[in-house]
Amino acid sequence: METLRIGIVSISDRAFNKTYEDQGLPALKSWLGAAVLNPLEFVAHLIPDEQPMIEQTLIELSDIQKCPLILTTGGTGPYLRDVTPEATLAVADRIIPGFGEQMRQISLHFTPTAILSRQVGVIRGNSLILNLPGRPNAIAETLGGVKDEQGKQIIHGIFASVPICVDAVGGPLVETNPDICKSVRPK
């Protein structure tokens, strides 16, 4: 299996300023490490909620680092400093609205404030860029989806569609652990 190079970006003023320890990057690495069977290479950044810096980081991960998958965490709420979606849309070539719609649908199973989330999914060149929520449990929920008490999938997480999209933008074939996330591919 080919190595999957993933750009991961935690966007938080407080974590960047060391007011508290960042939990977004470890949560992403942990979930992806369990769910993806390919060897993984992470290109990680912890940055403040500054739109120009977010844009610059996404462009670097896409155009220079050549990451076919870029995941951000944080900065997607309704607060004035939450500008991750604006930065992501500013660097996008194409928008894939289904990713944001699905993340909100999943999150509504856990909290009614999910309607305030503004996550987006876009393509820039040969990269899929997805904005995830900031809390570690919300990251795992949106990536993996909703399961019942017996472990049966009720709502697919967004990662079920990530492998086919990574393939569509020219990235490697991504294999997933079906116990964590069964990826969906056309026959």
C-alpha cells in the first residue's frame, strides 16, 4: 500500500498561545491511525485563528507539500474569530457541500448546537480539504459516524467517502479498517 500524506491543522488561538494543550492534532492522528491501513505521513501545524495564516497553511499543504488529504480542526463556530471556513473557501477550486451537510447531520445526534457549525469540504488542485469540529470526541464522531448499541452503522461518517474522493483528486488508493470505518467505493 502506498503511503498517505495527510496535512493536519489545528486552529486555535488558545492552544497556539499555550493557554491549554492542543487536543485536535492528537485526536486526528489517533483516529486516522486506527482507521487507515495505509502507512501514514502527517504534516502537522498548530496555528491561531488568523485567516491569512490559515489560507497560507492550506496552500502550502496542497501546493508545496502535495498532501492529497488535508484535515483542519477548530474555528468553525459562529464566533467572530472562527474563520476556518472563510479561509478554506478562499483557497478552494471547487466546493463539495455534502461533507459539511453530513458532519452537521452526524453532530445533531449528539448536540442541538450542531446547527451552528460551519464546516466545509473543498478541493484545491489535487487536495481534498475538510474542516472538522474542534473537540476530540466530535472529530471521531464526524469521521466515523453514528452507530447503535450493537455497533451497527446508523449514519455513515464522512470518512466513508474520503478514499474515493482522494482517488478522484489523484491521491493514492486508501484502504480503511472496516471495524472503524468502512469506505464506500462504486463497484
